[in-house]
Amino acid sequence: MSKFMNNLIVSAALLSTTSLVHAEEINIRMGSGHPIGLLAYTESAHDWFAPELKKRVEERTDHTINIQELHAGQVAKVTEVLEATRDGILDVGFISMIFEPSNGYLQTFTLFLPFNSPDAKVVTQAARATFEQYPELYTSFESEHNQIYLGGACLENYGLGTDFAWENFADLEGHKIAGAGTNLDWIVGATAVSSNLNEAYQSIQSGVYEGYLSASAWWHKFKLNEVAPYFTKTDFGAQYLNAVTINKQSWDRLPPEVQDILKEMGAEWSDVTAEVCAKNDAEGLETLRGLKVEVTEISDAARKDWATALKDFPNRMAEELNSRDFPGTEVLNFYMDEVEKLGHVWPYRYEVK
């Protein structure tokens, strides 16, 4: 065999090996505990994140990617997504941090400030600035939970649905109102009942309680308008409660160019989900009106009365965070300042010391 032919064969073999190294098939298991479409963060995960990730990887790299979506508890309930991502059952997890009261307590800081901005875009911008100011909000995912934090996202503005009409804050006295987790502490005057949206229809129908803290879109998606035809836009605020993360071992196996795409998409997911939240909030109120729900907006006086009744709550939560060696006081004050810079006016300006 001539020297030329021998070199040609060797070169061809090297090119073949190089193409195998650079053009690999990537498999990603991605999921959450909630169904697609009921909440903004799973809606954006399915409608934007999964297809956009595939598009960018296959347009900008030599790789192909297969994405298996596993939502609605297929592999992890809402209380298990953090752990499923830690253990590699999911490569990419969309986590609702409200269901991680121990592991994600600091990351749910917006819940500690009721009557926060109702604008998901404002909340997203202010919360992202807070995460940048206090990196422990996201570095703990890697140091404690074996996963890389890619980004966060909002839930819609919270209001109050009831089976009775009310106008003044004092009108709630004697009624039973339900919520979940930390937002139970928002319920003052009325009797607070712990529950979840899956139980709300039957519980309201049977008189276990008479109202539930909810976004307007959830009220009709869970058909609660059928048993409670009153919805009040209280503006407790949009909440920055969701995270998208990737298992550390899954991350380490990815080519650098795919890691870069995931980083940029994690940052963009915040804004994409904020847009979905804003759309869902506006459409939710309109849909409820079309379903003959009596939709009202809380008066400034009632909002101030309610916020004033909660004046000690943020400071109590900051003290709890401080006792766990978190910078609770600093985080809450920084966030309040940030939303004020963006135009939010608190009905009662909390003092957190």
C-alpha cells in the first residue's frame, strides 16, 4: 500500500472518531410534580423550555437531544422533585420550593412579605437581583443537594376566592379560609385551615371551609367557581417560588456548549414565566367574569387594614431565618427596597430588624 493511501486511511479514521466525539445523542429526563398547564412554571417548562432547548442544541451544536418530560408526579410528587433531581431520577427538575419547607425555606422569602407587587415581571426582576446579591440562595443547591441552579420563576398574583361576598377586612371574621404552607399566616381575622387545591372543591362544597387563597387562573382551572362564585383581587402579590435545576452528574456529562445553552435558558426562563403569569392573571379574571363569578378588587382601606394586621409577620419570619444562620433580615430588606425601586408601594411598609 502506498504511503499516500496509508495516510489517507489514517486521516479518515481520525475524522470518523472526531465526528463521534462531537456529534453525540443526549438524553434528558425533565419533569415536575404538577400537571402541565395548571401553573405558569409547568406551562413554560413544557411550552418553552423543552422545545427551545432542543432547538438551540440542535441548531448551535453538532449534538442531537431527546427530551423525556415527566410531569404530574410520574416520577416525583411536588414534595419530591428536589430529591429526585438530587438522586438523578430526573436530570432537570422544575421545583416548587413552597413544598420544600426545610430545604428551600430561604428561597421562599417572597411569601414572608404579603401584599408584595402583583406584577410578576416586577417580582421577577427584584427577586433575581436578590439572588445575585445573596449567592447562598442558589449555591446551596449544589453544596447541599447535588444539583446546579439554572434559574427561578414566579407564580401568579394571589387573591381570595370565597363562597360568600365580602368588602371590608372585618367581614372575614368568623369565616374559615384555607391556604397551604406559609401563606396560612396571611389569614388573620378569619380562621385559617390548612389544605391544598386538590381538596378545595369538595371541602368548600361540604363546608369544611368557605374560601381559599388562590390565583385567579387556578380558581377556574380547578373549577372552584362552581362552589364559590366570588373572587376578590386582594393583590397579595406574585411569588418567586420556583426553580429549575440540573443533577450535578448529569451536568458534568454534558459538553460545555450544551452547558452554556442551559445556563442562558435558565436565566431566560424567569422572564418567559413572568409573561405567562401576567397573561394567566389577566385572562383568569376575565374568564371568571365570563363564568358569572363576582370579581371585585379589595379597597385600599381594606388592603391597608389587612397588611397592618400582618405587620409583625415579616419580622418574625426574618428572625426564624436568622436563627437558621440565613441572612433573613438582609434578604427581606433588600428585596423590599428592590420592588420599591420598581414602583411598588406597600400598603403597610414592614419594619424588619
